[in-house]
Amino acid sequence: MSNIVIRPLTVLAVSLVLQVLAAYGGDYLRRRGKPLGGDERSDFATLLPAALTLLALIVGFTFSMAVGRYDQRKNYEEAEANAIGTEYVRADLLPAADAQHVRAWLADYTRLRIRFYETRDERELGQINARTAALQQQLWSAAAVPAVAQPTPVAALVAAGMNDVLNSQGYTQAAWWNRIPLGAWLMLGAVGAFCNLLFGYSERRGVGARLLTLPIILTIPLVLIADIDTPRYGIIHVLPQNLIALSQSLGPH
């Protein structure tokens, strides 16, 4: 359930339709029912602001979750670039032939990681992941074989640096899978629909298009949350700036 991708356009369509139906449904129930009495009106005047306050808190909490995950993805991109750059320098500690291969593979690996961040195509992503896994095996073998043959502190340093490179990719992948749970989205939709139902049920003059106000106001932050929470969709993305700068500094291979 946690791997379900809630796309911004899906949130825009579903949320707007659901909230509008709830608001006009509340207005329909008000017109079909009896007018509120004095005590009922007093209770309703307390209930609607309380429900809207709860909705605002839930939206704010969910937005904080999305921003936290976005910041985490940015931090791991920086960590990946640092790990690769460090291991590229440590490759000089290997024998000359092995060092040349490791540097070339790290340069290719960096370009693959950049493509991982930039691609929006699921099929291409699968190819990138397969190529990344193959390169990781080559890189680890290049660092592990000399360390096993000659277990010196220098060889251990190279192997530890390569381990950091591989681990950083795993942390990044985990961060990209870590999204707002579906249950949180369902709760947001349910509370929002209930608030719009109460909003539509409240007595006032000249209903008309004013019932669209709350659904639109609620849908805008929900779309923004979905955009931040989905790395490959929408308009807000984590740019691999550190990896791009690293790739340029490594030069052509």
C-alpha cells in the first residue's frame, strides 16, 4: 500500500470532485430538511469551525511530512555525490590498472545516477536500475579483490569507501520509496469531504458558486503536497546538482 503513487493530477481531479459534491450535497440536505433551531444552530456554529481547524491541522501535518521527505531526498543526493567523489580520489591507492578501471566505472556510475534523478519514464528507469546493479558488482569486485589478496589498511580504506558508495544508493532508493501513506490521503479526503458537507449545510443567502470556495481552497494545498511527495511527477523535483557538478569535474571517460 505504501508503494502506491498518488499523482498530482489524480489528486486535483478526485479532490475537487469529491469536495464539490460534498459541499453541494450538504446544501441539498439543508434545503430538504427542517431549519435549525436555536440550540441546534449554536451547536452547528461551534462544530463547523472546529472541523475546519482540525482539517487545517491535518493538512499542515501532511505538508510537513511531504517537505521532510523532499529534504531527505535532497540530502541523500548530496551524500551520493560526496561518496562517489571520495572513492574516485581513493582509487589512486589501487594498482594502476585497477585504478584506471575504477575511475572509469565511477564516472559511468555517476552519469547513471544523474539519469536516475532525471528520468520520468518507468521503462528507462528499469534499464537504469539494471545497469546500476551491474556496475555496482564491478565496482565492489574491483575494491574487494585487492583487499582480500592483500588485507592492508590502504586496501580496507578503498573497500570502505566503495561500501559507502553502494550504501548511499540504497539510502536514496529507500527515500524515493518513502511516501505519504495511502491511509493519510484517505483521512484527508474524508475529513475534507465532511467539512465541505458541513459548509454546504450551513444556512446563508445566495448559495450559488460560493460553495466552490472551500473545495478549491482545500484542493490547492493537496495538489502541492502530492507534487512534493512524488519525485517523478508534477513540477517539483530533486535536481541532481551535486552529481552533475561531480560528473563535470571527473571529465570525459
